[in-house]
Amino acid sequence: MPTALRQIRADYDATSITLYQAYAPAVATPAVATGRFVAPFSRGRMTWIKPSFRWLMHRSNWARKPGQERILAVRITREGWERALAQAVLTTADPAALATATVHVQWDPERSLGGAALNHYSIQVGIGRSVIDALVDDWTLAITDLTPQVRRIAELVRAGRTDRATRLLPPERPYPLEPALARRLGMS
């Protein structure tokens, strides 16, 4: 079956979903130690969360970009995730609507293991300042440092051992949404 043009693919269970973020060690180290985002994490600016591991690997250059050297798996409640999506405005929307939106959604080309753009899109969700407190204080269940795994996968990819690298990827499968919400997010 072909992959839908716009589809949320994620690692999730009945109550939670894993999202990925890349941070500098100064932010990642205390977040992993406490299991939540603490200073110097900023609650004063939008933070982008992504359920696509491969897209974040492309964005962070496999944890090699300055300020993105640590890859975190952030497990949050599905209730929180869906509450954020319900508030979202597409970044392609009317600029006035986007300017007042508390959550932004954009669709970017999904990436192959080698970084090539694929012909379907992955969601990126920008959580605005008015929603960050809920993300940090209420929705976050766990924060795990995936940096060693990321480095191992990157080594295998560079060595041409994509079959072994693929086996180390976090699982992702289509995430179910109510049809009305999926349409609002441009998924239909």
C-alpha cells in the first residue's frame, strides 16, 4: 500500500507518543537527568516537536549541527499531543491567523535514511509560549537521550550498512486521527 502524501508516522502506544528534538548539551543534560525540561530550556519561545526520527536526523545532521548535538526522545501523552493538534494552524494559512495561533503545523518532505527527500511529508509541530507550560508540566512523561543510538546508526549509514542501521531505527507507524482533525491539518 502506498504511503499517504501527508501522514503522521510515530512511535506510540495507547496512552503516549514519542516526539524527537535536538538540543545543545546544556539543555539536554538537565532534561534527561530530571525527566523534564528545566532551565536553561526556554519556555519563552516556540519549540518544535517532531514524531519523525529520520526527519530530525536530516535536520540535525545526525546530531552534528552546533546546538543540536544531543537527540532526545520525548514521550508525551496522546491527549496532550491531540490537544496541541486541535489548536494548530497550518503555516501556509492566512498570515493573520498564523500570527495569533498558539500551535503551528508545517509539512516537510520525509527523509530516507541517507537524507534524500521522499515523495511524502512529515509533520512538524510548533508549540507556542502559551502551550509550552502544558507540554513541559502536564504532558511530558519521560525524556530519553538517544544520542549514542543516533551515533551508531550514523556510523552504519556512512559505512553503507543501511540494513543494520534500519534495524536500529525507532518504530514508526501511521498515527490515527479523527477525520475532521486530519482534514484541518491538510492530511486528506
